[in-house]
Amino acid sequence: MSDPSASAGNKGPVEWVEGRLSRVLYVSERTGYAVVRVHTAFNTDLVVVGTLASLADQPEGAFVSFEGRFEHHPVHGRQFRALGLLETTPHTLAGMKVWLASAGVKGVGPSTAERVVDHFGHELPRVLREEPARLTEVDGIGPTRAHAMRDAWAAEEDGRALTLLLRGLGLSQRLADRIRARYGEQAAHVVKTQPFILAEEIGGIGFRTADQIARRQGLPADDPGRVRAAVLHVLDQAADQRGHCFLTHSQLEERVKGVGVPTVGLDDAVEAAVAAGRAVVERLDEPGEDRVWRADLYGNESQVARDLVSMASTAHNDDAPDIAAAERWEEVTLDESQRRAVQLALAGGAVVVTGGPGTGKTTLLRVLLRVLRERGAEVGLASPTGRAARRLEEATGLPASTLHRLLEFNPGEGGFQRTITNPLEVDVVVVDEASMVDLPLMASLLEACPLHREGFGLVLVGDADQLPSVGPGQILRDVVQSEAIPVARLQTVHRQASDSGILQAAAAIHEGRVPASGEATGAKDVFLLGRDEPEAARRTLQRVVAERLPALGYDTLRDVQVLAPTRRGPLGTETLNRMLQERLNPDGVALERGGRTFRVGDRVLCTRNRYDVEVFNGDVGRIRDLTGGTLEIDFEGRVVPWERDDLGMLDLAYAMTVHKSQGSEYPAVVIALHTSHAIMLRRNLFYTAVTRAKRFLCVVGAPKAWLRAVRTVGGDDRNTGLRERLGQPLSDDAAVRI
């Protein structure tokens, strides 16, 4: 929506309009122009237009004051063009009536508010603040109601004062409201004296924002609270961005310096974090290499090690004579390694089944599940993501769920209902795509498993050569390398899969070779298109997606997925998404937020778990409608409302990172792999991307990047201790709390 100019002759006198914000109808992030609806008098709404982008952060019902002129728009009729916005308590009589009638004071509605304002006039704010007992001069107002009106006015003024303080420190109205809700009357005091506690207790405020607040108020650079907050921040950052469970002391020191915080008081800051229960220090013999853990991750890893080792000791011999019958029922013939995997899984305890594409993981799962059903066993079948669970369900013909649903996540309480005191009522848990399971989720799963039930089994199925989980840890890789629990390795690519050019490409990458393109091998499902210049690569990728694949019968929005190693850069997902949106969906009704545009018809990706609507990180949907500031998104047949305030949890999904694609398969995959992707060029990333394709694979980019990727092994290793704990589990006493 553009900023409509007022018609000629519309300009009237400058006036004030006050009222409650009813709804933000439109905001342009680029220009700041906004259209809002304001309740200005009893049951009367007015459309206000102007440069009012700051109102996007205001909650519905916020009291606002505008200075401007009434005008008549040739299409939209009478409206108020704001020349200025004053966020303050009401100062006009009409504004006071609106405020008082909607202040939430029991028994004070429009008629009572009108009598109060008519009686006191412009003196009312002073009376509310200094002489609230005088309110009883108005018929119908007793002492209780008078005190309630005084308290409402005081809360309004406190909120305005806090807003002015936080706005002056660079925070939005929404964050101001969260701080006020959390700390009440102490909010301003907390902001001034303990700004770094905001990073720990207020969603949306991280270390950098808290640091900005502190520095603007003159807090010293070496303040102990600042150093402690920096320690916790870099531990969180290491876990969230790199998957590390701990940092060595030298790594911690380097990273704290990297965020601009002096390290003179680092040891004291770590000690304070330990004393607060936020960190754990593990003493090692080598100087400077003591491990500093996030306390929760240390506890998670210790528990996972203990539980897996305990489960390994409960396995028993099971000759499984019913495997052959299950093969006949499923009309398949297992090879020796597959049969051995089924036997291990039937023996109880914990077992890992790992192998690349085409090695028959799904086939042996069907046989295993058939045997378990015939034995009358209750099975929990799950995957880390909704997409992976749906694939598992389609492959096995049995109900499957996400791990969060299996463990019965409670969004209201923020935890799982299945725990050690309310364990899962199953005999076997089978987890597919186990490489995606991070450390906290594995700890929660094991806590909910009936580990000591006779014959209970946990089967982890996955490809250990793929990328590790997005979250901290590298569970599958550490477990396989530890050799502490049974591992069944599938290495035979079966005949029905051996003719696939895609699987041949995956095998070549696994062996450290750049795969051959279909032009050289005759394969009709694999193509590598070399383009050294980023612009040329983008043009080629766009033609493949928008022209070549539709000509081959692929539905661009349903069947095709573009993958890239990174979000940023000339061939990152952000650039590719903008390009593909303009080519594939240039005209849909649009909603702008934060410099991004979402249109009806766009393919979109949820980037964080939204338990309130049961949409999870990695789920892909399609925008079906836009009403006001609310999108309607179809997530595989389930339409979910998506408010404007939640757009930060949404990305376009024409292109997505390889990490986000884990657990999914697509009929056609187009991969951007270029030298601009730098340190992300690694063998396991290339391998993971290629194995997402089912029928068609195209790689576009620089041949030098492909060679670098297949030759680069490691470089993404994570700081974890699970492998050694599984070999020799450590007790909690092994961690020395400073």
C-alpha cells in the first residue's frame, strides 16, 4: 500500500486526536508509512495515516496521541493524517474519557468516565496522582473504585516513564512491555542497576542489547556483571552457532575478547557463573584446556552416557527365527548385514543402524517392525522433524510422530510430559534420521524411556556421514565412534538403487571424488553445471528451476528444492530466495516486515519451534491468504494463522540451507555450490545435500568449489565429551566447580 496524498483543499487546522490503538492495518518497513485504526470516542473508530512505523511494536489497546489534520481521501473517505506521534498519558478531555472508560477499572465504563471527566476537567490527572480521595465527589465512585482508578493511572504513568527510558536506550515498545510485565514497579530500577539480567530473563534481549543498555548508562567496560554475562553469551553462542557443548578455557578467553569485553576478571566471572548454577568447569591436566560447559549441556551429556551404557548391558541373545517369516510377509530379502541389524535390534538395549542411501535402512526397518508387531510389542516410531516423520510413515505404513510429540511436549509449561516419573508406555523406540537429534533432545528421550524394563530396546537409525544436528552435540557420530554400544553398518548398495546416478554421485563424494555429470556418464538424473561467476551461476540456477524442470514435468513449488550451504553471500539462500520469488511469484498480495516481503503463494519455512500452533523448525508451508496483518499458511493440509509479529520465525523456502533440509527428500534438488561459500565447503555437507534428491539432481557453481568440498574432511568437529564418556563414563564428581 502506498502513501496516498491528501486531495487538494483538504488541509484543515492542526488538531489533536487521542485514543486506544485498535489495529495496525499496514506498515511499510522501507518508508515507515503506516495505516492504523484508533478508537477515539465511545464506539467510534478513526483511520490514522502517516509516518507511524513505531506503532508496529505497540500492543493492541495502547493509548496514543496524534497531532495532525483531518482530510478526505477520494477512495477511503475521512481520515486523520498524523504529523506527529506523542506517546504519553492523555491530555485532552476527549482522550481522558477514552482512557478512563477502557482502563480496566471494574464499574467504570463510558458513562461513569464521562461524569468523572466533566467534574474535574483538566485537573483530573493531578487529582488521580495527588488527591485520589476526591474522586468520591462523583456519584457512583466509592473509595475502592477511587483507589483502583488511581492505581490504573499510576501504572499508566510508570509504563510511560519506562517506555521513555527504554526508547532512549534504543529498545522497542514490545521489549519495554515484556520488561514491565516481568519486573513490575522495579522495572526501571532493574534496567538501571542490573541490565545484564535482562539477557537471561527477557526473551528478545540478548547480550549485545543488554550491553548496549549498560554502556549507554555508563557501566564500566570491565564491570564484573558484564564479564559474567559475556561468558554466558559466548557459551550460548558456541552451542547455538557451532554446536559446541563446551569451550576450553583458551577458547573462552578468545571469544570473550571477540565480543569486546576485557578478560582481566575472566576467572572470577566463570566462578560466578558456576556459583549461579549456569556453568560447570571440568579440570584437565593440560594447562589452559580446562573445559567450561554450559551447566545444562554438561548434565545432558553425563546422563546420555550413563543411560546408553546402562542400556548396552541389558541386551540379550535373540536368534530371531521369525525374521525369515517377516521377510516373506514384507516380500523382501535381507542381506547378511541387514539381517544382523534386525537381530541386534531385537536383542533389546541400545543399537545403532547406520548406512548411506540405497543400503536398505528402510527395508530392514519394515522387517524389524513386522517382527515386533507379530510379537505383540508396543513400538514408538519417531523422527526429529515432521517432514522426516511423514517420510517414515509412508515408508513403513505405520504411524510415526515427531520426537516432541512422542514425548508429549507441553507448550504451556515448556517441557515434556513424558519423563522419568511418567515414562513412555512402549517396548521399543525406533528413531529414524538420528543424525539430526541434538544432545538436549536425546537426553529428554532417554529420560522418558523405561530403561530398566526387561527387553526394552532403543534403535537409532541414521547416516553417520551426514551433517550433525543443528543443535549442540554430535550424538550419532560420537556413539558410532565410541564402539560402546552395538552398531550395525550397512555398506551394500542394493541392485534396485545401484543404477541411480544420484547414489553414484553420493558414493563418489563419500570417497573424496567430484561426481561425474550425466553428459559424461549417460545418467539422466545428475547434472553438474560449472559457472565461476556468481551472476552466471544465479542465472543458470534460475533457468533450471523456472524453465528446465517444469519442462520435465516437475511442479516448481511442490517438487523442487534449491539448497545452498549458507544464508548470506551472492549465492546464499537470502539472495536466491529473493531472486526466485521475483521469478516464480512476483505479483502475490504482499506483507512486508524487516526488509523482507511475503506474498500469497510463497513457499515458506518455519525457523523456530512454534508449539502453540504445532509447527516446528524446518516445516515448510505455502501462504494461502493474507487478511490484515495475518497470513494463512498451509502446512501440508493444515492451515495455520501467522500473525505479523511472528514473521521473524518465517523464511522464504524456495531455497534453504543444507542443514535445514536434513531429514527430507525432494523429487528434484538444485544445489548452489560456489567458492563464495568458503569454509562451509566440506565433504559431509556436499554429501548431505546430494542425498536429499530422489529423481533429479543438478549442481550449479564453481568446479573448484566442488573439488575443495570433496577434499575437505572435518573442520566442523564439535567440542563434545560423549565419545570418551561412553568409553569410560565419568561421574558428576569429575567436574570441579570452581
